Amino acid sequence: MKEQTFNIALLGIAVTFFLIFAALVVPALANDQDLVGAFAAGFVNPYASGYSIDVVLCWVTLMVWVVYDAREISIRHGWLCLVLGIIPGVAVGFPLYLLLRNRQLKHAADP
């Protein structure tokens, strides 16, 4: 896969999830305004709980990677992707971190 295709795919994933999140979650949350209830709704049954735990642990994995990269190879501003991994979600924060990381590594390799 070409780098441009990779970057477009990552950006497309992040934007797609953001738009779906904005259409489904934001109106319900604006109406209800219960953040704890919104979080708890992800655990209403064993199936939803499985997916929710998967998402939480994917975010924790991203956090470990961001902290490691910040110290070992000096990737800057990864914390922004961690915030975006919480709201709206990992499907935004993770692809944007890959884009950020690739861009910084590419610029570091250029003379």
C-alpha cells in the first residue's frame, strides 16, 4: 500500500467514526446530559460489555504506546490523540496518532 493511500485510509476511518459518533451519541447526550449513564450504557449486557472492555483496553494500549514513543523516539503531541481516544473514541485517536507518528518520523529522517 502506498503511503498516501495509508494516510487517506486512516483519516477516512477517523472522520467516519467522528461523524457517526456526532450523529448517534451527541444528540442523545445533549438530551440526557448524564455522562455516567452514557458510560454505563456500554455495559448493559455481556455482549456490549465485551465490546466496551475491548475499547477501553485498546485505549490503554494506545496510551502505553504514546508514552513509550514520547520517551524513546520523541514523538510529540501524542497526548492530544489520547484525549481524542476518550472523546470521541479510540477509532479517532488511534488513526490520528499513526498519522502524527508517521509524519514526525518521516520529517526526522529527511535531511
